[in-house]
Amino acid sequence: MDRSRSHVADDTIRRWDRAFTALSAEPRRQVVRSLIDVAAGESIRLPEAVSNSSMATEFDQLRIRLRHHHLPLLAEAELVQWEDDPLRAYRGRDFEEVSVIIESLYANADEIPDRLVSGCRTLERKRESSSSECGLSG
């Protein structure tokens, strides 16, 4: 019985580690955020859905990093599936394990220390919209 409980605990720890590794880079967080915004089964176009820049060289570099590093890492963890031509991503079997973390962060954006929000455009926008909503109702 203890072995079974230990196995479950080990699996849970492995899943948390995998989720936080997946979310440890901004492009991967942006992929997850973008996939949250579309219905299950729909895809996002990459790198358009996650790019902060309109500069062609940065766009091409992001495409290469997505294709060769970020998407394979997410796919290996079964968090996303992706296709190469055209480059796009879909929710994977275990997508919920990372989407719930991102959604929880956004739901609590006002509680996150400023130093973790500054420069994160999605959290900055979430805070701004939250402040606007409070201003309109008060």
C-alpha cells in the first residue's frame, strides 16, 4: 500500500516539475496563453500568436526557436501537438496541467508582485483591465 501511495506521490511531483519546466520560458507561456484563447481542437498560427515583434529577423529567430526547442519540449510532455508546415500548435492530451496554472495567475494578477508583472504584457494587460473594471463599477 505504501508503494502505491509513493508511486502516486512521485507521479504528482513529476507532473508539477514538468508543468513548471514547460512554463519556465516566455515563448512557451505565450503558446499556452494563446491556446487557452481558442476552442479545443483549434490551432494557433506560429510564430504570429506569440510574437512581441513585427521585425522580420526577430520573427524568423522566434520561428526557429519554437520549431527546434520550445514546441518539441511541450510536445514531449504531451502538453501541445504541433505541425511544421504551416507552423501551428494545438492543445495536447495534458494541456490542462499547464493551462490551469496560467489561468490561476491571470485570475490573481493583482496579487502578483510588481517585479513579476513588469514586462509581462499579458499580466500587465490583465491588471489594466481589472483596474478599469473596478473604476467603472465604483
